Amino acid sequence: MSNDSKYDDKEYINIVNDIINHSEFEKTKDIIHHGLNRFDHCMRVSYYAYKVSKFLKLSYEEVARAGLLHDFFLVDNSDVDTTKRLDVLINHPKYALANAKRYFEITEKEENIILSHMFPISLKVPRYVESWIVDIVDNFVAIAEALYSVRRHLKVATNFLLLILLSYWR
């Protein structure tokens, strides 16, 4: 599990503990996702959606679990050629649901949350407020992660250029 202190919420951890410690789900730690890793991405989506749902007095347990499982597919996008990336983008909610069902008990609401988290790209319309929350939180988290990744790459490139300039300056 991530060492981030925001995950010290004991109620949240009790809800998702069986998932985050499952050997198959732990494999998502090794898959690049938005420039980081899929495990941490799923944790962020799950936790923030859980907090919003709890605040709104919705089914926060189902949101926490489905939010964690929304990208539970083991295809590494960086290993997929560009012609298949669109297929993975559109169909990965189905792959995630199949894995979720294989290893965990999934409610009808959790199923819709997982399948519809890519709306409108996947064309599966969210049927529950909780599904919309996970969809929206996933979008915000993905954008933040992509910006972080770009910022990190720019920082490395800038430092490299500064080293080159300093070496010529001497």
C-alpha cells in the first residue's frame, strides 16, 4: 500500500484492505499509468471518491471498492502498439470488471461504477450518482497525474540543459 498519510483513514482501509493486499491486484504496482503506476492511480480515485460519497451520505463502501477496481486490468499500455491502444482505452472497463468478478464479490452498483467510469468514451452510461462520482474523480485524478508527469519530465530536461549550459560556461 502507498505510504501516503491520507490513507490512514482506518474505515477506508478496512473497506478496501482485501483488495489492496490481494496478490493479483498488487501486480498493478508494476504497470505504468498516466506516467506513474496503476495501483497508486486506483488508490487516489478510490479514496477521493470515497470521501465525496461519504460526505454526500451515499454508498461510500461500494464507491471505495469499485473505485479501487475501476482500472484492475493487467495490460501495460506502454507495451501495446498504437493501433491497439484505442481498443484498450475503450474496453478496459470490461477487462477490469472481469478481473474484479474473478477475485472479489461485486454488487450491481459496483459493476456499473467500473463499467461506466470511462463515459462517454466507453458509451456505458453511469446509472448511479456514485458511478458519476467515480467517473468525474477519475478524470480529475488522471489530469493531475498527467500534469505531474509532464512537470517531472520538464524538470529533468531543464536540469539537463542547465548542466550543459554550465559546462560550456566554464
